[in-house]
Amino acid sequence: MAAPNEKLADSLSVLKALQENGRRVFRSDDLSRVHRERLVENGFLLDVMKGWLISSSPGARAGDSTPWYASFWEFCARYCGERFGEQWHLSAEQSLWLHGEKTVIPEQVVTCSPKGTNHTNKLLFGTSLYDLKVPGMPTASDLVMRDGLRLFSPAASLVAAAETFFARNPVESQAVLGSLADASDLLRLLLNGGNSTKAGYLAGALRQTGRGGLADEILSAMKSVGYDVRESNPFEAGQVLATPRRTVAPIAGRVQLMWASMRGVVVGIFPKPPGLPKDKGAYLHHVDEIYRNDAYHSLSIEGYSVTPEIIDRVRQGKWNPDNDEADCKSRDALAARGYWQAFHAAKDAVGKVIGA
């Protein structure tokens, strides 16, 4: 009869095969009941909801939300794909947040589908997924795929979102507006839908963010076919943070906009440079002391992946994170090879700067 460590090693081999290509989310029937229960018991898998699991760390601390947040969007994509096939997409507001590179995990994601049931699925750590029933799907040209998620295109998001979205989310709105190469997609949607009110505040938003040429193009085209368009500014006073000199990628625009919004506050509270440390040895010792927490939180974001080395140690009965210091460090740092080397490379660079 196989020893417990050999059984766990067998289960880890199954999990490693499933984790190829960085996969973190699994259906319960992806594994046998025996492997699934064994991996959950040993902390390598975490139950999300009935029928769904995610990769976790055997050293994850009680209440640690990082494995879930690292897997959140993959879970949404896989769950919706399994349930709705291709008949689903995220809401216009959620699409705009993602196009605007907002990476904060929301408390609730609204997914829209003709197969929806207007039901809230409660998930881990207070998050939820609401499946909104809609009469039909947008045209294929108005949807884009991003990391397995079906989103409104940037232009379709801007047109479909409510006017109040701009004042509530000025950074994301301006990041997406600044990324538009031209007004063609906006115009197609505005003209087809007869959206004169939307045309007015989108033109105003473009003008406020330095895209006056695109604003004039929208107004001219709408008026040429008989629509009475009145330009308005959907942003509140002080919310227009920067006017790009050229079209920029949303992530670049977001960094510029966030810096513009925060620079004054940062400059006001930023302390004076402390200078080089007097006790260089003590400073580097302090760097060593913060390694474990830094490694734990940094590597948790990347998710936990089973390595061949871990499987071999388990199979040979050499995996003992409760009593073996090396295994404990491996567990706490999510067993990630290379982080230790990267840490020391950074520490060596710091040492050169301070002349240690």
C-alpha cells in the first residue's frame, strides 16, 4: 500500500498537469474525488463554490485573500464560459474599468446574458457575480476578448455606459478616451442608435481631455443627418487631470492621470531624503529581515504552482514544512524558485548604492 506522502505526490502530479499554461481555476470534475479532497486537505486547492476550486498555497494564512484575488478574473471567465457558452459579456461599466486598467477586484461583477437569471452568486471574501438577463447580445464588432473575458469594445463601452460614469470614474474614463485613435467607432454607434444626448456629452468629454478634433467630428456628423446635439461636459470641476499630446495606451494614460491626481498630495507630505545610512551593515540586515513577508505577498500575486522539485520531495518523504526550516521558507514564499536569487540581486544593488 502506498504511503501517505506517495499518495500526495500522485495528487500533486495530477494538479501540476492541470496547471500547465498558468491555469489556476478548476472544475471539481477535473480531478477525481480522492485527488480533490487530498489536495484541499493539504492546502494546494481551495473551494470557491460548489463545483469550482482554485490553486492555493499550503502555507496560506487563515483569511488570506490573495490566492482568490489572483484567480478572480480567470474564475469569472471560466465560470461564465461553462454556464453561458459564448452568450455572455461583462457590463459596459465593468468593461470600461478594465479598458481603463483599473485592477482593483470589485465586490460584484455584473455579467450579461440572454441565459441569465438575475441571480447573485456569492463568492469568497465578500465578492459576488450577478448574472443579468438581457434580451440579446451586442454585435460581434462591439465585443472584444481580453484574458478570456468578453467585454464591450472601448467605443461601445463609452456609448453604453451612463453619463454619470464619467464623473464617478474620471481616471478610467479619461484613460479610455485618450486611447481612441479616431472617432469612427463612436460615430457608428451614435448614428445607428440616434444617440444625440450621448453624442453631446461624449463630444464634451473628448474636448475636455484635449481631443477637440474628435469632438468636432462627432458634432458635425450628427448634425449633418439632422440630430440636434448639444455639447455638455460630463466631468465635474477639477476632474480633468491631463490632456495627452497624442494617443496613448490606456495603461500609460492611467499612470499619467493618477500621477496628476496625486502629485500635489505626495509632494506635500513627502519627507526629506534621509541620506545614506550611517550603519550600512545594520541597514542590510534589516533588508534581510523583511525578505519573508515581501516574498510571501509578492509571490502570492503570481499564484501557487506545483513544481517537479516539490513533487519529488513529497514523494521521498522529505517535505516537512512544519519542522524543516528550509521547507517552511519554501512554503511561506510559495515555493517559488528564483525569488531568492532576485532578492539577493536587488540587495547587492542596494549595497553598491550605499557603498557597503
